[in-house]
Amino acid sequence: MDKKEIKAVAFDIDGTLYSNARLYAKIAPFFLKHLFFFIRYNKVRKILHRTGPLPDFFEYQARLLADGTWLTASEARNKIDEIVYHGLTQYFANLKSYPDVYETFLAFKKAGLKLGILSDFPPRQKGDIWGTLPLCDVVMGSEECGALKPSVYPFGILAEKLGVPASSVLYVGNSVRSDIMGARNAGMKTAYIMPLWRKIFHLPLKEADICFTNYRQLQKIVLQ
């Protein structure tokens, strides 16, 4: 990979900018309270990861959730808004990002790189995304595009909004299927934040252009 080709860096959020394990610990009581909803909602999202682009993502998501239940599509949509989009927001208020996330965004910005965020859930659910929001040129939720990752569709829109070819975008993520393979299939370069077990056994992901264990390391790899 020629690092000189990189003109923009874009990031996933969940599990990439913060630890999923910390979030799960915080939301455990909320999750158990709505256990049956989340079980069904998880099945719906699995279908949606294989579907799209859709003219009205939120309507179709609601229909899938309502199917086979006593809920109407309108009631299902309200329930998703209440529990997922609004209900989970409170748990991000005091959730810490990984170390050096903001500093990495700032370093890339100062180096003249364009910055973007592409997440499967509404980015602004995380407030100012640990201070990085003002530094970003593009902030997108894939749901707004009508298709979840790993569809190449949201990645293509991301590159278009950033104003650079897909081949000049480095996409940073933690999911092999959604982030790394999705971005790679869209023609982007990829950076994979390795989980603990890969760190322990020194097993980089061969499909990714860059594998890193912390954000200081990512800075050095991209900027040096």
C-alpha cells in the first residue's frame, strides 16, 4: 500500500473508537429489561446487513420487526426509536473513547487529510463523538443511505461526499465483515483495530492494509 495515495481517513464508531465491552457492561440492565425486543431486533439487523439499498430503510426495518408480532409497523418504528435510537443515547454520555482517538483525528487533520465517520447507527447518538465531530468533513449514518455495511453503497457515498476517489480513502474499523471487507470491496484502503486475542497471539488480519493495536500506532503508520 502506498500511503501517499491516502487523501482521507474515515472511521467506524462502535467498537472502533471505544470499547464495546465497556458499553455492554453499562447497558446490561437496560438490555435485560428489553431482552425480548433486542433478541428480535438483532435478527432484524442481520437481515438488513444483507439487504439494500432501500428507498426507506426505517420503514422496512419497522416492518421486519413488526412481522409476526402484535405490533403495527408504525408501533414498531416508535419502539425502535424509543429503545434503540433514544434509549441507548444516555449510555454514551460518560463512556470513554479509546486513548488518543481525538489526538489522532487532530494529527490527521493537521496533516491535511480529510476526515469522515461512517457508522451503522446514528453518529450523533454519541454526542460530539468524543470531540472529533468538529474535525470531520463528513459524518454519516449508513441507515440514512438505505443500506448497512458491508454494502458498498454507503462507502461509495462516503467517498463521494469526501470528494476523493475510494482508492484514496483509508477506512478504519473493527469488524472484519462490515468494515474491512465492506470498505475493501468498495475500493478503499483499510485499517483494522485488532481485538485482544489477535494482539496476544500476534495474528494480524491479512485482508487489511494496516493492522494496529492503539491509535498512537495508527498515527505513526499513516503519517510517517
